[in-house]
Amino acid sequence: GALRVVEGGFQSDRKYRLTPLGYHCSKLPMDAKIAKMLIIGCILGVLDNALIIAASLSCTKSCFISGKQLDPAAIEARDSLIENGFGGRDWVGGTVKSDLLAVIAVYRAWKNVERNEKKERLFCRSNALNHVGLREINTLRNQFRDLVIDAGLVSSKDDGLSDCNIAKEDA
């Protein structure tokens, strides 16, 4: 949806023009699908969630640790974070959540931990989470946020991005 054909019938003779979506995507130096997700996130008022998802999809590492030797209590704690996170137990979407909703839930819980390397690592170990993966998501999220601001899609530089997060809550 970023381009439209303006003239020419054969593929080699076609001329294209950017659509409004394409114009805004061109202002964001990233994969077009990620750019489109962030633009739609702004429009729908869920930019913060879109930033977290975009960052997690762009990361080289998962924020989840898997394996047979994991502490069952840590896995249970992680499952509880996910179940009670994004939307909670009474969320209309149910308690079974997709991988991306799970990422939002654990990222938010991790962000609520006091910004202290030792406490972050302990939180990750206790919840079967990858500390390096979460830090990478956080770094990319902040970079994407700055790019959205620089492109003029949001007007404020506060981390709340209030003008594009009217529907941030998990309803």
C-alpha cells in the first residue's frame, strides 16, 4: 500500500507514485513492514505496544529462554507474568496470549524492575527470560521511538508519547 501505479500497462513501462503511507514510510529508515506497523500504531493510538513489537521482531535474540534444564519455578513465574500481564486474567482476549502479547507483558514487567543491572539479571533468571534479549528490545524500541519523533509522526519526546497512546491500556 506504499506505492500506486500512475501510468503504464506493462511492468517495465509502469510509473509509480508514493501513497500517503509510502510517504511516511520513506521517512523511517527501517524495513517497510516495521515502518508501516509504527505508523498504524500511531494512528490507532497504540504506539508504545507497536514499538515493543517492532523491536522484538527486529531483535537477533528472543527475550524468552527455553530448554529442558530450566527451573520449573522460573517457567511458572514467566507463565504467570504473561497470564497476568497484557490485559490480565479478565481480558476479553482470554488468558492464552500470542507470542507478541507475551513479549509486551514480559517487557513491561522487566521495565518495572529498578534500573539496576544486578536486579534486572535476577528478575530475568527468576522468570526464565533472556536479559540480553530484553536489553536489545529496549535499545531498539528507544531507537524506533526517536525515529518516529524525528519523522514528525508524534509531537512529544516524552517516553509516554501521550498523543499516540490513547488506547495504550490493554482493553
